[in-house]
Amino acid sequence: MSKNELRARAFETIVYGGLAVGVLDILDAMIFFGFRNHVKPIRILQSIAVGVLGRASYSGGLKTALLGGFLHFVIAFLIATVFYTASRFLSAPLRWPAPSGLLFGVAAYFVMTYVVVPLSAVGPRTAPIPRAVFINGIVGHALLIGLPVALIARWSATRRS
């Protein structure tokens, strides 16, 4: 298969990519906010459910934490699906997975932060994003979201059946 004929496989890119992205991103959130703000993992997961339930998520205990975990992985699979779909129409994501993945991760950060979250029950931000949170978001999305899904897509496109 020549480089011009690279095609990622849907299952591998979306399922393996979604799982990798979901695990790496939630670990980043739990480690970063755990150390920075002393936030417990259950609270991190509840904060994801806030996008659907609003602030009531924080009083929902394990149920809303599980909902947050489920929603987190739905988003991870959607991000992998977007990358897979882009790779079907553009050659760059599979020909140059590292730079394409890094850029995709940064783009995912801006879409989530400035489009998805403000349109959710969280609503628009009322204060600027702290510098450390912004940097962790950009770097984390580039290295832990964009890059893994791009490398998994490239792997799926080049492996033999």
C-alpha cells in the first residue's frame, strides 16, 4: 500500500483511539487538578457531568461521577471519530501523524473550551483561564489527545490484515 493509499481503519482508530484518549485525558485531569487544587477523582468526574446536569452534579455522589466518566468517554470516542473522518478526506493526518495530531489536539482544546463547554450547562466563563490551566490544556490536548489518536490511525492504516 503506497503512502497515497493510506486509509485508517474505522474500528481501530475510533475504538482504540477513543480508549487511549479517554484514559490519558482523565489521568491528566486527575493528576493535574489533584496536585494543583487538591481535587479528588470523584469531583473531576462530577465536573464532567456538570455539562449536562449543571451544578447539581456535585451533590449526586457516585451516580453523577459515573455519568461524568461515561460522558468523558463519549467525548473521547467523538474526538477519535472526527480525526478518523478527517483522515478519510485529507491525506496529511495519516502521512504526517505527529504534526497533524498535535495540531488536531490543540484545535480540540479550543473547540471544547470556547464552543462546547460554554454551550453546555456550565455556560460561558466569567473569569479568565489561569495560565497553568491553559498551558496544561494546550499541551495535554496536543500530547495526550491529538498525538495518540493520530498515531493509532496511522498504525491502523499501515498494518496488514
